[in-house]
Amino acid sequence: MTGITSKSLKELNRKLKNISKQFITRSAHKRQEIYNALFEDGNNMRNYIITSMRNTTRAPWSYRKTKDGKRHHPSMPGSFPAVDTGEGIRSIAADVSMKEGVRLEIGVNTGAPYLKFLEEGTKRTDARPWLEPTVQEFKPGIINKLEKIVPTNVVDFFVQGMK
């Protein structure tokens, strides 16, 4: 996946790594429960992004995108990016890594690196964030799932300030 960053996702993964070091590595069963919960949440986040991109508010203007004259109707600045060819939504992926602790990865496969520029904006283009708002939307639910799997005092210790 390409290097699209989200402050909230980095923070969440830092907390997940701390939890896994302290507790999950001692119990294969708990480790699998955490993996399954995060895998489900990752896919739910991916689906949320795709649905939001399909249903985003379009700008009242368009511009010629290619030499053959096809026009692009962008989304409004601050909204999820608009779907044009579908390459962006086909490129969005979610995965859970268990190599160095537990890590939830949401990003873009090689097909649509421009989504990074839409997430962050450029000098010429206003941001159309899609990753950060999604992580913010799902973070409370992820923490609630963790609290059901891992003893509450362990989760509370590592996720202070995330709620």
C-alpha cells in the first residue's frame, strides 16, 4: 500500500502495538480475537470510504480531464473525493498485520496514488480527505471492541486520550 498517512490511524496503531506487547502476545486465542475484530473493522472502514466516495457532493463545475475531451466533475473541497473511473475505489485496501504487534492498515494499492494528494491537498487543489474522517468515525467502535476482548484496565491504560 502507498504511504498515505493519517494522524488518527498512526495513533491507533501505536496504541494497538503497546496493547499487543503487554497482553495479546501471551494468549493466542486473544490475539486471534483481536485480529478478527480489526479485520472486520478494516473492511467496514473500506466499505464506508467507497460508499462515501460514491455518494459525495459534487462541485457545480467540471473540467476537461483528458485529450479525448472527457470531463471530470470533482467533489466539493472538504468532501470525500468523487468517483470518476472507479480506479480509486478499486485501489482502497484494508489489512491487519500481526508481524510487529497488531497493526490496522488502510491505504491504497498501486492503482491510485493520486488519492494521497486528495487526502492532503496540494498547492493547487484543496484537500478532499477520506482516510482521516473515516478513522475518526470508526475509532470509538474499535476501542469498544477491544474493551470486550481485552480486560478493560489494560485497554484503558493504553488508549487514554483516544476516545
